Amino acid sequence: MNVQVLYFAAVRDLVGKAEERLELPADVDTIDALAIYLCRIHASLEGRLRSVRFARNEELARGDDRLADGDVIALIPPVAGG
């Protein structure tokens, strides 16, 4: 399965890129499994995704949401403002 992953703000800085296309292993089929996989391929994300929201195809996603071929996944860190 292929997905496009978009990284925003601090997550983009940690990964060093704004987006990438990934071919996922067969066992990476949910948002939670994707989060674990991303920490494996980007060590800089380890321990930093707890407060990050995931969106799937422009809608906020839950950890148990299933992934499908062609999905666009966005990682959205918390935003502070004033």
C-alpha cells in the first residue's frame, strides 16, 4: 500500500522534509501502526508523536482508523498562539 505523508511545523523540522510517499509493509494498516512505523524510519520522531494529531484525507483520524492505498496522511503538531 502506498500513502503520501505530509509533515507540518515542528514535525517537518524533525523529519527534514515537508512530505514523502511511502510504500508501507503489509502490517502497517492503521494510523497507530503508521505512527510506530514512522518512528522506526525517522528516529527523530521517537517519543514525539503523543501530542501530534493525524488526519487522513483531510479529516482528523483516530488511531484505529484503517489505511487504504492512496491515502494522504497529515501529521499536525499542537499549535501555540497568542
